Amino acid sequence: MLRACRLLEHFGADRPVITLAELTAASGLNKPTVHRLMTSFVEAGWVHRDAAGAYRIRMPVFAVGAAALAEFDLRTEARPVLEDLAARFGDTAFLMVPADAGAVCIDRVEGGKPLVVAGIGIGTVLPFHAAAAPVVMAAFDPAVRERLLAHELPAFTDSTHTDPSGLVAHLDEVRATGVAISRDDYLGGVSAVAAPVLGVDGALVATVSLGGRSEDFTGAEGEQRAAAVVEAGRGLSTTVGARPA
């Protein structure tokens, strides 16, 4: 993964398009390896490959590339947690981090029912006022909250929080309970539950979440998912907090 991320460092405002041969020469890797790694970025939507075979960085890679590299260790630590959640409930488990552009998905593991959240992949940037994970970020990070409330809140569905006072109350509740539950507020028919991953100083580092069919996130099943995600967030917080600065 680190080698793949390093390939993105060869792109820039002065060099937005690079051919396979140029990228191979610049990276020092062999051509099959570069092709394989870049194909992963193409499939994730981070890079576009044109008809001539040249690669062009797609937004929001410039916004999230640094975050992805910085959180490489976190991805490694969180992967087993995501796999466990996805296997246990059949939903899709996500790891997201905050960035200026929004909440960035840096990893995901699909369970047995992945299609309902197929539109949210690695590199996807979500708004901070919709879906469970971004809302947790706004609830636990004062800077994110301030920036969010300074702008208009667009609606994605009829359930999206678009009233600032209502959103503030919701964020306060999420902060108090330590968990966010979203129902159809970003994608119709899709619900999610998310919890924070906190560093040693109590600052937000990331979020762990589950997303799936809304009918699976109600009643006892919803409560089980919420409890499992909160436990996962606390476990990762302990791990992150124990890491040397």
C-alpha cells in the first residue's frame, strides 16, 4: 500500500498527466508492478486512465493523498477490526479520517451485503453533516464543527440535517453518547452507525463505522451494531493512544 501511495507523489500541478513508461522510470519500480498498483487507483476512482494509457489524477486525491499516507499505520491496525465487523454483521465496515474537503474513506471491508454502499469507496469524500462517520467527526472535532456550521447545509435526501440549530442539537447528542446513527440521510435506504477513534490527548483521529440496509439498523439488530462499533472505536482508541508520537 505504501508503494502505491508513493506513486501519487509523482503527480502535481506541474505534472498532472503521466504515462506508464514515465511513471515506471520515475518510481524505479518495474512496469508490471506500476501497472498493477495504478489499476487499483483507477478502480477506486482516484486516477483516470485515458484512451492512450496515460494516467491523470482525479479530485479529491490532492486533498486526501497526504491523509492516506499519514494514516497508513492506522489502516494496518484497524483492518482486523473492520474485517471482524463486516464478517459479524454482513454490512460494510469503514475507516474514515477528517480532511479539509470532508470525511475521507481510507479503508473499507465489505460483508455479505455490500451493494447498498457501493458508491462509498476508498478515496470517497463525504460531507460532514450527513452519514454517521462524518457526523461523529463534526461532533468530536471543534474545528470541523465550526467550519461546517459556517456554510449552507445542502440536502442529499429528505432526512439530511439542513437546519443549523437542529444539527447542533444532534451533534451535542452524538458527543454525549459517543455514537452516531444515520438513517437515509445521505443515501436512500442506507443507514450507518459510527464511533470515534481518539488519540492519546482525546483528539479525534478517525472514525470506525458500519453501513448497510436501513432495515438492519433498527431494533435489537441496530443496538447490536451500535454496541459493536462503539467497542471497536474504544479498542482502536486504546491502540492509537499507546502509539509513540
